Amino acid sequence: MERVIENARNLLQAWKGSSYVFGFDVLGKVGDCAAQHGKRALLMVADLGEPWMAGTLQTVTDSLKARGVDFEIITGAGPNAPREDVYRLALHVSRTRPEVIIALGGGSTIDAAKGANVLATFSPADVKKALQAPESAASTVDPYFGVGNVTKVKSQAAKSLLPVIAVQTAASSGAHLTKYSNITDPVTGQKKLIVDEAIVPKAAVFDYRVTLGSPMNLTLDGGLDGIAHAWEVFMGATGQAYYPQMKEVADACLKLIIYGLPKVKENPQDQQARLCLGLGTDLGGYSIMIGGTSGPHLGSFSLIDVLTHGRACAILNPYYTVLFAPKIQDQLALFAKILQEGGFIKGKTEGKKGRALAMLVAKGMIQFSKVLGFPATLAAAGVSRGHLKRMITAAKDPQLKMKLQNMPTPMEAERGDVDRLMKPTLEAAFSGDLDLIPTAA
């Protein structure tokens, strides 16, 4: 495992260079990162006032004071970055006019900070001109959902976003490293994405020691999210020029998390296992900057009222794995070996191919979830048939089309692929019957 750990460090360093500080006992570097971008900061803090955040916040504020950075502290976002929190944070940015935004927390607060930065920077007039947004939507976050819309407005308006320093506290989404901002409408229960290079944080800090005190459910869910990032992008990399790069990243990511997550469940203070999870989920973030996630992530966006994100992806991924079997044979061989070495596939993998290999890997993934104490079907997780309908409807939303396009066999809602391929796959995930899954040629 030491070789895999070293390879992971090298991959992250080569990718992010000096803009990313990661490892153990690096939290005090936040002040250095912030001072490079400004002397007046707005510090958005997840779980502000909670005992488990107190020590982390103290270290961060001490480091800012040591570098002469003035700051105001406000509460970050709630779980899943509700859009109301994004608006609230945007108002604070407009009120305080900071030189730099510091987001301290997990993916939700970091995602909300990205969205708030966008809303505080551009006027409704800018949005109407660049995106032809209607008057009723121009002052909301809605026009930015999809791919590249922030950059379009930024270029047209000739305005710069504030630099964001992302201080990650959870091994999970990789939000501190990526171009994604997941924002949720609590009324509809639907999550949507802003995907844009313009919102990548200017710098990031992740002290893996902070995760030693993370709640176990958060830890397990975050690890599953990391697996989903690497596996979904790796599946969709077939035939792409970036396939060799993605294969190296996925190999390290999957090995680290499959090894580390069960060990952390046994012993939450296992520092090597925590290191593996930190590096592994960071590589999950790297994965979604190489390519994009697909069906399982898309489905999870409609399940926020019953399932955490990582858990939803973990349930759905085995079933999509079988769906795309013909297009992912090399990926399946790699993952089968990792799952076998971890003890989650008991039988022989040599000589297996086609749908049979996909079934073997899917069952290994399901066994991995069971070892962690997680359900293997949507029904067992409390998902209703109403949620299935919501998932199908969301899959046909043009603002989420990129998830269909990221699949190993891209789907087109207009030609009926969602009903023909996705719907029976979700039925299989609901019941646990892998035989219901069609084959996406």
C-alpha cells in the first residue's frame, strides 16, 4: 500500500502543484494561502458553533491573524447546499466586499461558496445579456446550471470572480479541487449542477488529521462518493484520449478507498487508513476534472430526501456497471482484481468476460457495501416508486444532459434511451434483480 500512497501523492502534486496543500498537520497553512490573494477575507464556516469545529476553526483563524489577514466569520451552508443558503452567502459577500473568500467545511459549504461568489459578482443585466435569461430568472442561480455558463457571463461582462480558498474537512466530494457546484432546491428535492472551470478554487488546504474526528456515517458516505467519482468517470473513458491517464488515477483511487474504508470502520483512529481515504477521495476529485460522472450521480440528485449522496451512488453503481458491460471490459478487469484482493470477490476472475465479468464486479461492489452496513437496493434504503419517477423525469432535464453524455454508451432522452435503458436499470436497483438490466450496446 505504501507504493500506492506515494503514487497518489505524486499524482495530486503533479496536478495541482503549489495551489494545493494536503497531508497531516497542514491546517496552519491556510493563512499563507489566503495572504497570497488578499488581506480581507470572508470566512464561511460549516457547523459554526459546534464543538467538533471549534479546534479546526481556531487553528485557521490563528493562521490568518499571523499573516495579517482580517476576516469576518459567517455560518456556511447546510447539507446538500440548499439554494437559500447560497443566496444568504451571496448577500454577505456583497455586504462585506472581501478580497478573498475562505470556505471551511465539507462539500456543501464549499459548493455554496462557489455559487455565492458567482451570484455576488454578476448582475441580472449581465446574465440576461450573456445567457438570454428571462427577467424572472436573471437574478437567481438557475441560469448558471449546466456546463460553461459562468464563463460565458464572465467573458461578456468582463468581470472577475473573487478568489476562493477551499479548506476541506471531509474526505468525500473533492469540492475543494473541482469545477462543480452542487446546489439543491429543498422544495422539489432536486439537486442541480454548475459545471465551470471559472469556479475552481484558487487554492485548497486539506489536513487529513481533521477527519479523525469525523462522524462514521460521514466518513463512510464520503468514501463511497470517492469510489463513485473514479468508477463512473473510468467507465465513461472508453475510447477517450484521456483513458490512460484516467486508468492510472482510478487504479490508485479504488485501491486506496477499498483498502481504507473498512479499516476506518474498524478503527476510526487508524491514521494510515485515514490517509488512504484522504488521498483516495482527492483522486476522486481529480477524476471528475478529467471526465464526468454519469447515471448513478444523476440518480442521486433526486434522492436527497431519503439517501445521502455517496450511499445513493453506491447502491446505483453496480447496476449501471452491468448495463454498460460490453463497453467497459478493461475497466471491469481492473476493478475485479482490486475487489478480489480486498476479499469482496471470492471466486476466480480469470477468464471472465462480457456480462459475466460485469455481474461479478457488481456483486463484489454490493458485498463491499454490505460489509460497511449499507443496503444494496433502493427499496431497502427507503426509496419509493415516486422517487423512481422523479429520477426518470430529472434524467430528461436539459440542464442535466451532461450526465447522459458521460455514459460509456451516451444516452439521448429524445430518442427514448432513458425509458428503454435507464428505467429498467433503476427497476433492477430497486428490487436487486440484476437480470432486469438490459445491455447498452
